Amino acid sequence: MLKYKTYTVVTDNGPYVTKLILETPYEIANGLVHKSTFSVYVERRNPSTGEVFLGAREWLGEKIYPSKG
């Protein structure tokens, strides 16, 4: 697995990671990598139980959803 850094923005709805920077073992020429090259999937889990956290998608929203995607 490659090392990476994250850039996070804090909003009224909480923090959002807006950018990932991968540390590659060699230089990659500009234009050879496109956003379709990568995909990201995240699940927020309770470290004690392993269950996926549930949360609203809107501030004070009534419906709750699994915190993953």
C-alpha cells in the first residue's frame, strides 16, 4: 500500500476529505493519470463493535443511512 496524505475541509456538516495525495515510488508524467484511474470506497466503523456508523445525510435530517460510500 502506498503512503498518502489527506486534505480535510471542516464545514457546518462536519469534516470532508477533499484531496488525497499518493506518494509513489517513482515520478509519473503529467497527463498519464486521469480521475477515472482511481476509485475510493470508505466505511466509518465503530472500533468497539465493528458496525458501520449510521448518520443523516442532511443537517438534522430525519432519515439515517450507513456511513459508507
